[in-house]
Amino acid sequence: MKKHGIKLYLKTIGDIFIPLLPGVICAGLCGGVASIIAQAVPGYEKNEAWRFIYQILTLINTSVMTYLTAWAGYRATEQFGGTPILGGMLGMITAMDGINVISSVLGLYNSEVPLDSILRSGKGGVLAVIAGAVLIANVEKVIRSVMPRAVDVIFTPILTMFVCLVPYIVFIMPLFGYVSEGIIWLFGRACLSGNIFVRALSGYFAAAFFLPLVAMGMHHGLVALYSVQLQELGYITLYPALAMAGAGQVGAALAIWKKARKAGNKEFCSVIAGALPAGLMGVGEPLIYGVTLPLGIPFLTAGLGAGFGGAFIMLTQVASTGWGPSGLLGAFLMTAGQGGRARSVLFYLIALVISYVGGYVITNLFYGDKELNVEISPSEEQVAFWRSSTFARLCKKKPQLVRAGDALMELGGHGMANLAITAAADGETVPMKEIPDIIFSSGVIGRCIGIMPENGHIYAPCDGVIAEIADTNHAMTFRIEDGMEIILLIGIDTFTLSGEGLCPLVNVGEKVTAGQAVLEADLEKINNAGLSPIVITVMSNQM
């Protein structure tokens, strides 16, 4: 289904930031632990061991948070079809002190109150960088279209930077600086209001309505707001409240588990038991797609229960040093609230308990157990959850030699048609964690498995319809009958070849069967370009 408007915008933001999440999570956790050490270990700076640990944690945190604009610029430019390093350079420049010198020359710098300057280092943050990435990607395409190929690599990058940098600094940074300040003003009026009733309502509605965003895959778009808060205020108030949504689901799931157990529905109890540990650690998708959303009412009651935890978060002014993990793991990030680190962490944990209880009580009151008295037919969402779990096990299997068309995974049962995932090429399988690209090995775009191909014959990994073929021919998407998507990628970074050496044998809209030839790849051309020809099959995260 085609995405439009705000959903497309949030998806684009998510696509930019999702590959950065492992680093952001790592940095946030390290920053949280460092702040706990600073408070819990008196005189830590005089103890060599503690001082060493503290500095290591601080370095890790700083490496991401200080240069977040650079990382965002790199990813955004890549997302919009430009040369990633140029966007990274633009993001790095955004945070440099030289911006203040330029601002002084232009008469835009307020030396008495630097934060009030029209232009200053860091002005606009990631929002400005994303806009700058759009500018770079489009300018680069225009320049490249007229640049002789022999000198393209020399002159296109430098001309692109010269053309883009001045308007970026003079116009885009100040403009998005005011946009960022406006967003912070709105947060201040709601989440940081001196009126406790306004704060409580803000927290309640933020937590209560977050689950629908997660279900639609739109929640990653909010990381731009987290970034704005972190850069402008030095802490985040929105994320701790939204983290309560997952806790409300845990409470709702416990209530459903109790009812299912009473009804003798052992199968559904096992589904809940498998998803609960992830929910407690802050990974909400298994509970959403496997438990609450298919049942309807519990999806709503989970949010209503979570709202009480969100209200408590805002009332006690809990704040985080970053974003990423929620649930119990999120406690390490919640060290920036009012009244000190220990108070902020304690109130976060209390809010989790409130959300657990709220989700449990409201679900217990408003959801009957008639639907659980017999073995219910699983929904598409539950089937997707079970498929994902099975595919996750496949991704961890040891390397093995396979031939194109060999069955790698076959799913059945639960009253649904089987989904067979077959080898897309001849060669040795590569487990997900060993794929030489963090975007795939981290699983942020979905569970995946690779095959190091012996030849250039590429085949369909499943039955389905060709939903999309990338303009650069390096990837194609297969949509099966119930709407789930399987993505096939040929090589790592082969989009840089602009389609050379990659020849699709099928068209968009064509129906194919597992094992059918869909593409011919020139492995020699890929290898000569210094790229990996690994063929990757991805089970998309998007439902």
C-alpha cells in the first residue's frame, strides 16, 4: 500500500534514524551509567579505576551525541540518493565553532547571549541537517548529470559542497533553528508546564496514543523530536512518557494470560509467554502483533492503562539522557530528571509499575473471556509474529551449502497457508550477525539471511508478486497474498553501480513462484568495484 502525507514523512525520518539506533542506544546507556557513577560513587574522580571507567563511558556517549548531526547527515543524504559522506560533512560543520565566526562576520551572532543568536553552532540541529541533505542530494544529481565522467569523482563533490554550504549556513540553519525553538516551546507549554494538570494530561495522552503509532510503524519518526529536545535542553521529557505504552501492554497481556489460562487456551498462553520477556525489556512489537492488536479491545485498554504511568512521569518530571531501550532497560537512561539521578530513575520504575497495574486492571474490567474459551483462529498479525520468530531462528543457523530453490524455512499450522522461504542463489549461507554491514547484521531493517553466491543467477525466495524493483536494480520486494513483504538485495552498496551489472528478468506487478529466476548479476563487475556480492533475503519489519 502506498504511503502518503504525514505517514510517508515519518517513515522517511524513521529510515534515516533506524540504522543509527544501535549507536544511540549504546551511547545513551553509557551516558546513563556514567551519570549514576557520578552520583553513587563519592570522589570517583580521585579514584583511578572509577575515573577510568567514567571516562570510557563518557567517550562512548560523546562520540555519538556530540556528532549526532554528522551521523544524521550521512544517513539522510544516503536516503535521498546523494553521496553520504557529503551529508556527514555538512552535519559535522553544523556543530563546529567556525559557524560562530561566520555568524559574527555576518552580524548574526549575539556575543552576550549566544543562545539568542540568529545563527550559531548547532542551530537547527538534525532538522536543519535533514533539509540540507535534501539540498545536497538534488544539487549533486544536477551537477553529476552534466559533469564529464572522467572528472566526476574530483569536481562533483567539491562543487556540490560549495553550492550548498552558503545557503545551508545562511538560510537553512537559522530557519530550522526557529522551528526547533518552536517545537521546544510547545513541549514547554505542555510537558514542562507549571500547571500540574496540564502536565498530567500531556503525559497521559502521550502514552495512551503511542501504541497506534507503533502499530503503524510511524513511531520512529518521533526521534527527530527527541533529538530537538536533547540538543536544545540537554535532556528528553517526551521519551520517558512514551516508554510507558509498552508497560501498559505488559499489564494487558498478563490479564489476557490469566483469562486464557482459566479458559484452558494453552496455545494462546504460550504466545503470550513468548512475547512477555521482550515486552518487559521494552520491545513492544511481539505483544502488539501477537497478542493485543489481534484481540482489539486489549490494544485500547493497554494504552489507557499506560496513560496513568505517562501522567506520573510528567508530574514527577522524569527525563532521559537519550532514547532507545524502554521497559526495565530504559532505567539506565532516565537520569536527567528534576531532583537528581536516583530520584528520576526511581520514579521511572514506579511509573512502569503504575502502567503494568493500569493495563492489567483496565483490561481485566473491559475485556471478556468469551473469545478465549475456544481455540481462536489466529489473525494475520499473529501469523506475522510466528513467522518472524521462525525466521529469527533461521537467521541464527550455522553456515551451510545450499542450491537455489532449496527450502530454508517452511511455516505451517495455525490454519494458515505455508510460507516457504527458499535459497535465492547457489552458495554458502551467511547468518545475520555475520553479514558485513551493520544495517543488516543489527536487524534494524528486519531479520535477514545472506548467501555468498557462486554464480550470478538470482532466484525468487518465495511465492508472491513483484511489488517493487529499485531504480538501481540492486533490490526487489516480493509481496505475498496476505500483504507481508520479503525483500531481496543483491550485494552490499551495489546501488552505487547505478544498475550496471544487475539485470532484472521480471517486472513490477508480475507474479512469481519460489525458485523462479528473477535477476542476473555480473559478479565480476561487483567484485571489481570492491563491493560484496552477498545476496540477502529480508523479512521486512513493516506489517
